Amino acid sequence: MIRFEGATKTFPDGTVAVGGLDLLAATGSITVLVGPSGCGKTTSLRMVNRMIEPTGGRIMIDDRDTASMDAAQLRRGIGYVIQHAGLFPHRTIVDNIATVPRLLGWDRSTTRNRALELIERVGLPASFAGRYPHQLSGGQQQRVGVARALAADPPVMLMDEPFSAVDPVVREQLQEEFLRLQSELGKTILFVTHDIDEAVKLGDQVAVLRVGGVLAQVADPATLLRDPVDDFVADFAGRDRGYRGLGFRPAPSLTPRSEPAVTLGTSPEEVRRSGNAWVLVVDDDRRPLGWVEPARVTEPVATDRLHRGGTVARLDGSSRAILDAALSSPSGRGVVVDDDGCLLGTVTSAEVVAALQSPPGPDSSGQP
Amino acid sequence: MTWILDHLDDIGYYTLQHAWLAALPLLLGLLLATPLGWAARRYRGLYTPVVAGTGLLYTIPSLALFILMPLILGTQILDPVNVVVAMTIYTVALLTRTVADGLGAVPDSVIASATAMGLGPVRRLFTVELPLAVPVIAAGLRVAAVSNVSIVSVAALIGVPQLGSLFTDGFYRDFLDPIVAGLVACVVLALLFDLVIVVLARLLTPWLRTGGAP
Amino acid sequence: MNDVLKWLTDGAHWRGGEGIPLRLGEHLLYSGLALLVAAVLAVPLGLWVGHTGRGRYLAVNVSGGLRAVPSLGLLFAAIMLLGPRLSGEAGVFIPSELVLVVLAVPPILAGAYAGVEQVDAAARDAARGMGMRGWQVLWQVEVPNAMPLVISGLRSAALQVVATATLAATVGLGGLGRFLIDGLSVRDYAQMAGGAVLVAALALLVDLLGATLQRLVVSPGVTGQTGRSTARTRRGGRLRLALRS
């Protein structure tokens, strides 16, 4: 647990970077600090491991005042991941990861085994161990950065825009794997980003800061999107808040209508039998493959003739996913599948919206 | 002090000699290094041999190079041409890499858009790439200029008159004034060269003089 | 040309108290001693300037300004000012060595502080953030990454020292410069050119040694000698430190 108690940073020129921050980052969860540039989010994060010394207030980790600890010792017990990874160019990947265990005086073989284990844990091939950072892509370097921070198994991690410098596709992958890793490790994480989408995606709790390091709102992502406290938070949370908020709302209880489906190789006549304008195609295990238009089918159904625009959703997924499935389907009927990805039936956007408008259940803010 | 005032004519003459012995190689060196640097940039395989090769020339101590010049050029040992050629070699050695790196620092997007607007390679080099490389080349030229002014004085040992002659005069007559005068004149001349290059570079890069976007 | 070859291959010039091996030994002794003293002074100072950022302005200007001072004039001035206060051989040796050291310090200093300064700020931040203490950051991160420029500075200094040691023959010091200066004074071109060839060969050899040293002590992760490299790791590794006579 990290607790900011009126934490303040005033720079010698009088600028107030952080003005009396009170915040609690709960054990085992991800707390995201988000806000425009100049809001003091990075300063706040760096005060935790005393890379920046607070000028007022206290920061406690598990009820120990960080100011009372030796700075270097404190930092060795906190994982630290930064934007450009900051890998040491002169050390191989395995040696980079071994940095903190070595500072802590672990023995050679334990250190090495731990580093090798982490390389795989963050999704890199074991053959990368002996490589140097410059031989890796930005995304790969960032994975090593995460592995290096995890090396001594610190209970607390500080992450300063760790995924900002990589391209959107890689960022998405890194975020997914980060969430998977966190579900296994359950670290107490303080995470800084300027990207509200990243904040609501990763955070169990999101703290929005305004310029001058003042807390504007702290809430779980769904509440933040649904109920911003003021114009600043509303503006910052951005467009499509209502729609994005659906991502945190469980799908309404719906009974999918059964959907006549055909398999690959079905003859044109067979396809036309249902009389529908679009017909769903599934594989032999009834997993959806795509849609065909009977009017245009002249030969047996083949994969290259399929319309693949539609997304698929699960009944226990989010409202956003199920609505999107209906909206993206060329037939207007959204495909719903079970846990194995097999076809359950379809729902229309009208049905989803109607269900959403009926009063929400007791737990409307839970994570998907 | 009185020695200096009595010998202002000599000091002036030596300074002029020194100035052209240092300046002419600077110009010749730049003229030679530009195509060399361009080639090293244009043909990737040439970069290492060209840069390493010219770099090796720079390792030869000046007195040795001055003395070896007649062997290569067939000149007399007292001929100032030896000094000019040797100093040109040093300048080329310093500037080839500078030109290559300066051209390399021109953003790819700029080169691509120049090409897309229909500029041929030659026109593009002279109207886009070289102007943009001016700051880097000027920085190399400043290093070469200061180094040239200092090295030229060694030529006094092979009897070519310039400010270095004040050192030998003073030393052989056990008289400190000319040496001090020579040292001061050398430093002033080096600063002057430096200033001229800085001013020229500023004139050639008007876009760097205006402040950044608000 | 033939005369030069004849001079170089004449066995008589390779023996005795004024032979090539002895002069070479002297040259190496003067140069090596000056380089060692300069390195002991300038490497730690430069690392400290780069690590703390303190005294940077002074270091930049001193090392830049000394480039404009002609080594020949400095050498003569030193001999005339200090020589009379020292007796015998020391009157030449000590001022000469002093000048060699003074000329070797700027490139070494510049290489060391520039080397530390150009270390990736993110790597330095990560090092501190993981709990390295100041000296651990310096030794484990900054110094290994500064090595290319530290050695580059040492190489520049070595060339400067070898070249200036040649000039020191004019004030009566030994070394290979003797052949050039003595040849000049008696108009024996074969001798001076032969000496010049030896001096040039020595300089090339010293530089080659520096290049080998660089290869041995710099991590392949820093030089990028392992295939694909990004612009970030290459940048700064090639800063040129020119200072010569």
C-alpha cells in the first residue's frame, strides 16, 4: 500500500509541481495517475522512491514513512519502469535483469536463474538472454524493462509511461500482457500515463490530476466515465464516454435468438433457403466464420467469399462488446458465442439498447 | 614590451604569412573534403575506408609530414607549398568525416520531399543537403581552423616564416618577448578565424537565426 | 628516396648511444610518462565533471582554449621560464614533460566528461531508480558507456604527446625528434626524412594500439558491433576530439 499524505513538491523557483496530494494506492491493485502535461503526475510517482524529495507531507509504504528509509535501500525494494526502458546498453539482457538482485547481493546462480525465468515470463524467447539492448525493438526493450523491475520480486512497482514510446499495436499487446502478468503477480502498482484510454483500461483505480498537482477525481474507471465530478474531468475523459463506459458494464441479460447457419461448401440453393438477406457461416465446430449474401452466391460457399466485418461477443462479456457485435454485423444481428467460441445465437442492437435502458442490476461498476 | 612595439612590422608580416598558410589549406581542404564526404555518404561501402583512411593521415605528426613533403612533391624543403599541402591533408582528414556526418544528419523526410518535387541529385545536394549540413560542417571547420593555426607555427623549424618564427627567434636569442608576442598573436588569429566561420555560418543559415515557434 | 631507405637500413643507425632503438625508447618513455600523468589527473576529473555537471563550463573552455595555443611556443616558453631554475638535464626534461602533460590533459578531460554526459539519461535514471548509489551509477553505468569517448580522448592525447615530444628535440631532449632536428641543422635530408618516417610509423602504431584497446575494453553493446543497432546507441560515440601539433 502506498499512501500520499499531503505530499507536496515546490521547486526552488517557486513552482508548485504537486500541491498537497492525498491518495491511497491499495495493495495488489493498479492505481493510475493521469492528467495533462504539467499536472505533476510524474513528480508524484518519483517522490515515492525519492528520485524527487518531497518538500512537504509524507509518503508511506505499508505504514513506513519513506523519508525515514535509506533512499538506495528503499529503491531496491521498489520496481521501477520508465518510458524508454532505460536499459544499460553495455550489459546483455540477462545482466540487465540481474541488476537489482546483484545490488542486493544474491548469489550468482540464483540471480541468473531468476533472470532467465523472467525473460520467458515477459514473453521473450530464452535466446535473447545474451543479446544487447540495441539488438531489440522498442517493445522488446520495454518487456526487458518490466522484467528488470520484477527481478527482486518487489511488492511495489512504479511505472512511468512505460508503454508510451511504442507504436499502438505493440502498446496494445504490452498492455494485455501487463494485465495478464498482474493477474498472476498481484503487485501494488502506481502507473503514470497521459492517455486516458490507457488509464481506464489498466487501472483498478484512476486518479485524475489537474495542473499544479491537485487531485481532481479518484474513482474506478466506470465511475470516472459515467460520473465525472466537473468539466475538467469530463473534458479530460474525452468523447464517447457513454459508449466507452459500457466497456465496464456487464452485458445485460439477453436471450440470443437462434440463427440459422451454414457450413463451408454449402450449395447456393441451400444458402438461399432461409430467405434472409445475410446468412451466417460457421465451421464444423459451429464457430462463426463470417457472413454471406445469398443473392450473390453462385457457387458453394468458400472462405474467400466471406464478409468478415462483424465482431463476436460473449454473454458474460461487457455491454460494449455485445453492442459492438450487433453494430458491426452486416446483417444487423450481432453474433453471440459461448466460452468455447461456438455459436449461441444473435442479438440486434435494438435489443441490447432496450436491455441497457431497463434499470441496471445491483453491481453496475464491476470490472468485466 | 618595447621589443613588441619596435617590431610591429615584423609581427604584422608574420601574422599575414601565418594567416594565409592556415587559411588557404582550409579552403582547399573544404573543397576536397566535400566530394569525398558526399561519396562516403552516397556509397555506404566507402564510408569506413574513406573516413579511416583520412583519419590515419591525421595521425602523422606535423613536423614529420612537413619534412616528408619534398619526398612526395619533389619540392625544396624551404618551399611554403610543403606547408600548404600538409595542412590541406590535415584539413581533409578532419573535414571528410564532418561532411559525411553532416550530410547524414539531413532528415530523410527532407530529402524525400525534395526528390518528390523533382529535384535531381546534383541540384538537391547544392540547394537542400549542403545548406542544411552547414551547421555541422561549420563546427568541423572551426576545429580545423584552430588546429591549423596552431600547427602552422611548427613550420618555423623547417624555415618557413610565420608567427612560429617568433618562437625560434626568441628561443635561440634567449629572449622571451617574441615568444609571448607569438603566442598571443596565434591565439588572437585562431579566435579571429573562429569568429569569421561563425559569422559566415550564421549568414548561410538565416532559418536558424529566427527564434523558434512560439 | 633511395637515400632515405639507405639511411633507415644502415645498421650503424640501429646501434649505440644515438641509435634508433635508444631514441625510440626515449620517445616512448617521454610520451608514456606524460600520458600516464595526464590520464591520472584528467580521467578522474573528467568523470567527476561529467557525473556531477560541476565545473563543466571551466572544463569546456580550458580544453577548448588550449587547442589554440601552439605547442612549439608553449614548449619554448616553458624551457626559458623553468629551465634556469633547474639544474642540468632536469632543466630540459621537466619543463618538456610538463608541457606534454599540459597538452595531453584537455583531450583526455574532454573525452571523459563528454563520455559521461552522453550516457543515455534514461539508463542513468533507471540506475538511480533501482537503488544504485552515486558511485555505483558511475562505475557500473556511466564509466562503461563513456569508454568509447574516454579512449578516444586518450588516443588524441597520445598522438598529441608523440608529436610534441618530436618537437622537444629542438630544446635538447632526446627521442626520435633528434633525427629530424639534427638532420635539419646539418642539412642532411636523408636523416631527417628517415626520422620523419620513424615518427610517422610510431604515431600510426600508437593509434592502432589505441584502436585495439578500444576493441578490448568497450562492451559490444556500446559499440553496436553486434549487428542491428539503433540511432540512439550510436549517437555520441563518434565525437571527435581533435588536438594535435
